[in-house]
Amino acid sequence: MKPNTKKIPKEKYEYHHEEFHNLQKLQKINEKMEREGWEKDPVNKGGNPSHPHLIEFNNGYSIYYHAHYKRTLKKAMEEKERRKIKHNSYHEGKVQSLGFITCDNKHATVGIVLPGKYDFGIAKAPECIVITYNKIKINGKEYRAISSCDIKVNDPIVFEVEETAAYICYY
């Protein structure tokens, strides 16, 4: 009987390093990198000042540090996708929005609604709609600028607008 010699694919990574001149910046850099899906690279003692470097600077010397990070290519693709902006158009272009993913990985759209009544069907996920300009009647209740409406799963979503209005929707 032949043993299983199937190779397990090795995870593919991309690598990055950050340079900084003082250790106070290290925490901010670590937080930023973590938000973007990077992790400290233990092979290179990532995230810790691995070793200071002396560089010549205006006839003198300056010290800077660097930290190493890695992330899987899957995480890199997710980050690339997160940075995309998607254009949406509904009801013959009378409702348009730009979709994006927030820094805390939630979906959101910023939209403009022309006067009219628009049925968006049933909510598939909880939504929070914040009116940012003018007023929108949502499911029969009027919401003015800077107010928000929480939509539950399976609730209908019907907008009625008398004058052009704007909103942000988090879902």
C-alpha cells in the first residue's frame, strides 16, 4: 500500500515592513496594519523594533527602526476588495448609491434619492439608514436629516421622497 504523498499546499504570503523614527509610532503602526489584515511576522521579529539602523542625514546620523509584517494573499485580496467603490442604480436611475466597506469591515452605501416612491423589497439583513440631507419617509414614518431608521430582517423597505434627499445605509 502506497502512503499518502499528497503535498499540502503552503500558505502564500505577502510581506511588508514599516520604517519609523521613534518607538511611540509603533503602536499606531501596529493598529493600522492589523486593521488591514497584516500580522506580525515572527520569523522577522515583526512588530517589534527588530534592529535599529543608523543612516546618514545632513552630515549627521539618525536612527530609525523597522518592523516586519505578513498577510496571506487571501487577506490581501479581501483588503483590495474592501477598498473598491461600487456604483448602484435603482428605479431607472432615480435612486443611486456608492457602496463600500467601512474600516471595521461593515458594508455601507451613500445614496441620493430623487422625488418618488420606491419599494426595495424585504430586508435580508439588519440595516441602519441615516438621513444626511432633507427628509425621507421610510415605511410610512418620516425621518429628517441626522436621524436614523433601524430596519430588521424581513421588514419591508419603502422610501417616499418629496424633494431630493441623501442617506447612508449600514448593513
